[in-house]
Amino acid sequence: MTSPPSSLRARLAQGRIVVAPGVYDMISARMADSMGFESLYMTGYGVVASHLGLPDAGLASYTDMVSRVAQICSGTSTPLVADADTGYGGLLNVRHTVRGYEKAGAVAIQIEDQEMPKKCGHTTGRRVVPMQDMVAKVKVAIEARHNPDTLIVARTDARTALGLDEALRRGEAYARAGADLVFIESPESEDELYKIGRALKGVHLVANVVQSGARTPELPSAQLQEFGFALAIYPSLAHKAAAAALRTTYQHLKEHRTAIGLELPLLSSPEMHALMGFEDVWEFEKRCSVFAE
């Protein structure tokens, strides 16, 4: 079901910002895929949390993550942008990661300039590698891809520890090295978002839109487009909403010992069956039942 890699590159070239919801498991991926988005974003935070039950702090391996890429791409048709952390090591690891993610079905692969072990971009204590080390990773990633339409996203986490000017300097260097999109993580004001768009004019920019307690203010996608951003990712929206819904659901069941009276929207059983593909199972069983006769 994987979509052709060229579709996202062509879409970005049209000039209207692409809005990509975060997906982290197959329920979220199938739901977002059914909505008609132009891209999905595989969030590292969400995948590590849902798959391993751990914080996004460099604890997930390449094997953990590439298997999730393959799983999501096998069950969806929307182009997937996939978080690949630091590339899981040195230059040889970056080459292996890009080839593996591309083979698994990702149309865009995000690599960041943090030291290992990496940390979630809206937490403290992040440190970055020398700029030239990341430039080399970008060049290796570009060389490693088999399909030239596979996009390489270069993220810098320099803003928090080293300031916006250093983050912009790195963004410019990563763009010159050939990155298809540049991601300045954790700007801390609307003015900084505006300055990023002005400083990196002509570069496809990624905006990380995080709700509730994030370092970056949340702006409408139309305003981000005006500032010069090409891709707006919403990595944590779905898993925060799901976690809040689970808490409300379980609290109600614990307190009342019944689901009656729960004031929360629920999918009906037929809707859930349809989302997970039961119609195909039922059609197959009906069509092939004659083989057993």
C-alpha cells in the first residue's frame, strides 16, 4: 500500500503548507490514513512510548524503529515522514538507516544533530554534535538513498543550548549540504518562527507544532505558511488525546464499575471493525469458503 515517494516532493513544490498528523501505532496510522491527509509523521516519542513504554531518550534501537516504519507503511497509503533520531550512530549507521527506512516505505527520513543518546526536542539537557559532523551525515544520507525522490530532513536541536543564531547557521549549512527539508527544533516565540522563515527563505522548512506545555508557541498552519514553512508536523497531538481519553475512561470504570454514563465519544463496533479491515476478512471468507467444500 506504500505510496510513490515522488508524491510528497511534488506536493511540497506546490507551495501550500503540508499538515502531517503524528502517528505512533496502527490504530492511529489507519485512522489518519483514512482522513485524506497529504502526509503522515511517524513520531519517535509516540512510537517509543507505545511500543516500549519508555521515554524518548535514546532507548529505542534502529531495529525497534525501522520495524515500526515497515508496519505503518504496509497498512497505509499516505506518504510517511519518519523520525530516525540521530541515524543511530556514525556515518555507516546513517547509511544503513536511510536504506532501511527507505526500503520499509518511508518517503522522508528525519535525522537530527544531537549527541547520542538523543532526547525529545521539547525536553532539557539536549546537546548537539559539531556542525560538520552533521553536515557529513546529511551528505551520507543523500548518497545512501536509492530513490532521488526520497526526502532527507535535517533537524538541528542547537536553539535550546546554543541560541537561535547558531541554529540558523546550522540550518543553512544543512541546506547547502543538500537536505531537502530543514527542521529548526524548539524556537521559543512567534518572532523566532518568523526569523527562521526570513533567514532560510527558499528552503523547505519544518514546523513542529506541539500542544500544551511545549517550548514553541502554537500557531495556525496558515500563519506558518506565511512565515515560509512548508511542512507542519503535529507529532504529539494524537497520543496526548488518546492518553487523556484513556485516563478518563479508566477513571470512570474504576469509580463506577460500569461504562454507562461515560461522557466520551466512542467508535461503534462496526466503525472499529471497518477501521481495522474486517470487511476484507469477511469478504475473503465468503469468497473462498467454496474451496473447503
